[in-house]
Amino acid sequence: MRLWRPRAETDPFMETEKEKTGEHPRKDRKRRQVSNQLVRATEPRRACWALKDLRPEAKKARLSAILFACNCQVTPGQLCELLKYAVLGRSIVPRPSWCQIFHQNHPNNVVVFILQGMSQLHFYKFYLEFEFLRKIFRHKFCLPPQSSNFLADIIGLQKKTTGDLPKTSKGSLPSSSSKANINLHNDSIIQKHGSKKVGLSCCLLTMEEMKTFHFPLQGSPDCENFIPTKCNGSITDNSPLFGLACEMCLTSKGRELTRISLVAEGGCCIMDELVKPDIRIVDYHTSFSGITKTIFNSVATKLKDVQRQLSALLPPDAVLVGHSLDLDLRALKMIHPYLIDTSLLYVREQGRRFKLKFLAKAILGKDIQHPNTLQHDATEDARTALELAQYFLKYGPKKIAELNLESLGSHQELQAAGQKPRNTTEIPHPNTSVLECVNLVGQKLLFVALEKGATELSSYGNCETIKCLSNKEVFEQARVEIPLFPFSIVQFSFDPFTPVFTEEMSKRMKTKWREMSTVYAGPVSRTYNFRPLKRLLKSFGPIQSMSFVLETYQPHLCVQYEVLEAAQLAIESLNGIVVEGICIKVQRPVTELTLDCDILMKELERDSENRDTIYLSGVSESFKDHIFHVSSHFPGLEAVILPKDLESGKQKKFCFMKFKTFASAQRALNILTGKDWKLKGRGALTPRHLHKWLRGFSPESRWPPGLRVMPPPSEQQALQTLKTDHPKVAAWYWGQKIGKLYQNMNPGTLCLILLPGCKRITPLCSHPQITSTGTHDHDSM
């Protein structure tokens, strides 16, 4: 099963106009240089850093109606299409063939949860326990039976191809196009900063940008223990710049600071400290930091020591400069108001970012982070970021736009991915994997899983793999690491149902839905005229079977409907009314499978996929054309779903109508069930993927009719004791845990939850699995 939801309370890709500032009137005045000695504040000054840019109110991201009208099953290949589109955006790759995200170019982040071992059977068997997933994720789909390499399928690794390498020399950049071929007006840097030189204050991150890109801010719930630098001076174009870079290691509780470097203007390093975390280190990231366990044996400096030292070094109007500074400040657990982030200063198309190594080569003509060196030099990174900011201030946006960085960057990224160079408007090869797309934007993919299941992606260079010993550890690592990566895959692993139990539970679930869709109408006398009652019962929806019950003292009609909505509508409309002089009672059969039917009905109505949808019975073949002809009467209509008979292909006499909001759906229901349309209807209870799933079950059991389907004794005992690892408890517990991870995601996050089932390709577990996806206003699926 796959759950989907976009999450975007504001559209992070909505373009905004900012005030364009020309050259500072005192441009000839040299900015104050800071010596290498400690600089202390001599007098307090009022902070003036709450610079706001006026942004139009953004529209909430949402999926297109194609999802509701045409699809109830999504293949791994289609999932891969969506993920690549989410990474690169609409200007680079075509929109997915099966869906579309409105009001958003591409999400800020992508998070995929895989519940390995769980399937659509788990979701509907423990529907009430999966409270968070069914209420939050608006779109749910079936998945085909899982292959032996499910993870590789959804990120396109099995289709990965390697093209010819470009003929440029290794490590070099191709020359930029001539100025005549560059449209400066469309350059991202010109659009953001204008073409004239700008002052220092215009390069600072605004408060809105700090919120959008998740910089530590005072008052943020995740920054309660962060230390402010106490810099509260007024910023001018003469305020001093300091380059900052940090190195991190991986501890049992997430990333922790291991090194900090601070460089003053002029390039002199005034702080370079190794920092020993209080928590046990599980990965030193030696290939990046050069730090080993031996080096740390003599280190006594703690995080609080460097926090105190950094606060003492910075003057009141200090401006910190770095590349992806949000990560450095979070590692330092510090808050600073005046920031220049070169990854955002040298802005790129579709919100992507240039790597520091690329900018150093393209702008400054210097090589850093050379592959022959054993480690990153934090001091070198800090100095490079500082020089990039100084270059921007000295030459202005127009000079940088003329370098055509976007073209150079695209060329180098394709070279790194092993593909031929292309024009920036050319679409990547269809077989490009998600990993290659992540690499194209200069980022890494995070993969968190149990150790036994974490081998599939660990061999790829741009994949940060974290191996865990338990699902609880997977959760803890995901909670810390997800905000640090643009693309994350988090895989929980559960014991699947045994083959015998899977078959028995499948039959049991089908029996439950059949009994819920069955009603008994009566009692009546033996001489009763059944025609009016039958006509009424047929008006609520398609009937699979109708029979007389003669075992009772007075006869009853047993009616099995094709859809649950028809049965519920019959109960709500007919129970207690007088037909042909007799008060009719309409009820469901009472069995152990329908005891919680009333609760289940209420929760199905509240399901995020059903609450904006209505069910209608009695529609004609011309209903759709008529609806579209008077569509102005039904604002917010997204889709009209008209089921057809699988054998004859004829349209059935019922339909579902999907709306943008619950209010629009209820308004339409009142109109369509009124005197002008004379249809019968109610709110929807069952999404289309559920119908497909139920049809996918094997034919009726070989057991004789009336025989109860019982779980094996071991399963009964487990169900009674409700151990923590029992699927019923696991569904509730891990649904809540995923809910906590979801609520902590950044706005503009595309979230997918996959329940792929087991890998055994047998008739017992080959029914379609369900997928759900979504965005965290976010989108969720």
C-alpha cells in the first residue's frame, strides 16, 4: 500500500519580488577589518536584523484529479517518475505521467517510509489502529506484487546506465558561453538581487529565508537549548565578515560537532578546534573529516567550550559566512542573527544549490576538496565561503550572471554522473536513477534501515547509509537525520504474516466486507407484496444477490450490495419506515466480524480519502455530460468516477464525485439528492483501491459454507496477549511513531509511505499491495 500527501503550508517555490537596492552611498569607504585578537563589544546596540520581504500568500500544494479519476494502482516505475520529478523539478524532467503537483515546482524535501513486511492486508485488518495514516494521507493506491528488488525498482537502480564521459579534462570546467548567448534577465541571481551592485545588508538572510531553510531561531521548538551569540549590533556595509565551517561525526543520537574553523577577513584563521562529543561516536566520517579515534584520545574540548569561545570572538555586528550554514549552526547548537549563506547567495534555478567545490573553481579559480587529499579542510572551506561572499560584494550580481554558472554546473553534474553534456533545457535520460538525480543537485541521499536490510544502497557514494539494530533505533536516527537531507528513505522491518495466516486473514477480511455490505429487511407477512420494497432496495445501489430468509417466523429479504455505501444508505433511509402498510426494519447481520461496524463506519467517513467524496445512486449514462454542462453549480469538483461493468463494459448506475473540500462535497450532495435531480446518495466510505484489492482475492475458499475461518492457535494466543511485536500493536505503535516524524518534517516535504508486503512470490501473497503517499503541507501519498 502506498500513502501520499504533499505538505506545504506555504509554497517554498513561489517566486517573490524583493526590493532592489543599488550601490551603497558610501561604497568608497573601506569596510572595517577585524584583527586576529579577541574582539569584545564596547557598548550594547539595538539589533536590527528582522528584515522582512513581502511575499504573496502562497497556494497550498495539492495533487491533480488524475489520481482520483484514473488510478487505483501505481507501479514502482511510476513511483520512480514521481521521485525524480520531486528532486529535479518541472524544468528539468517531465511531469509524471500519472499525477501532477499543483502550486509547486518541486518539493523542498522528499521522505519515503517503507514498512517492510506490511501490506494492504495489514492496513485494512488493522484499519482502526492506523489512525494517523488514514486521517492524514489523502491519496492511497495499490502496488503490484513486490519483486525481489523492490527498493531498487522504486529508485530506478535496475535501469541505471552509464553514458560516455565528456571530452573535457578531468577536474576542469568547460568555458562559459559568450555573453551574447546568455539571457541575464532570466538568471536566478539577477532575478533575486537585480543587476546593480548590492550592499552587505542586502546579502544577509532575511528572517523569512531563515524560517524557510530551517536555520536555528530563537523561540523555535527544536532550538530550546541553543545558545545565542549575543551579537546585537547594527549592521552596516562596514560590518566585519567571518568565515565559518564545521565537521561532524555520527553518534548514537545523531550528528555531533567534531571540528570548528573560523576565518577573519584577510584569510587568517582565528579559531580551529577539535571538539569531543559527550555521546559515544559510532562513525567518525574519517573520509570527509580526517578525524580518527586516535586523534580524539587527546582532545578535551567540549561543545560548551567552543560556544563560549566563539561568543567571545565575535563583535556585536559580526556577520557569519558559510556554505549550508544551517547545518553548521545546528551542530554548534548556536543562534546568530546575521548570516550570509553562499549556497543561497549564489542562487540556482528551481531552488537547487551549487556545491562549494564548484563555486570555488568557477568563481575563484581554485581547487578545494581535492580527491587526492584524505579529508576536507574546514579552514579551507571557511576561507573559500568568505572569499565567495567578498567576490559577490565587490563585483555584483551582473558579473556573476555573465559567468553562466547554471550551464557550467549542469555540465559538471552530468560529467560526474557519467552522462554526455547537454543543454540545460534537455531532459535527462529516462533511465537515470533517483540517486543520480540527487547527485545532479549536489546532494546526498539518506538511507536508514536495519543492518540486515541496509546493504542495497550502501555501496553508492552519494548515499549516506545508517545501519541500525532495531526499529526503535531506526526511528531515533530518522528523527535526527531527516531534517539534514533533501531526500531520505527510512525502512522499518516487520515479520510478515505466515502464508497460511495470510490466506486465512484475506478470506476473513473479504467475509467481513461482504457482511458489512449485506442488509436484512423485514419482517413481513407471507402474503406481503415485495415489489415496492425490492424497488426501494435497488434504488440505493447495485445488488449482487437478493434472497428470501424463511428460517425466521416471518420472512425477511437478504440483500448483498456491491458497494458498502449502498448498504449503509439502505439502513439510513429505510430502517423504521412504512412500506405497503408494514414498518420495515433494516439491519446488518450481527457476527463477530461486524461487532465494531458502527465505529468502523464513522472512521471510514472521516478517512482523508473519503471525506471530500460523495456516493450517488441512480445516475444515467448522460449524467457525466450533464454534470459538466452545469459544472458552475458544483464549485470545487475535481473528478467524477463512473465505474463500469468488467464484463460488458457498460456504465453502472452509481458514481463517486470528488471535491476539493468537505463543504463543496456536502453542498453538491444536497443539490443532487434534492427534488431537481432525485438521486440517492451519501458521503463515500470506500476508495477505489479497496474495491480493486477485494477483487484481487482468490476465489472462494475450499472450506464448506458456514465454516468459521479461525487463525492458528499460536496466532490466537498472540492476539490475546497483545505482545508488543504483535501486528495489531505494531500497527498502532508505529503508526503513532511515523506520525511524530511526519509532524516534525519541514514544510514543502513530499512524504510517501509504502507497505510493499513480503518478497515471496506465491499465490498466498501476490494480491496487490497498497501504497499511500502525501506532502506535508507536506504532501502525502
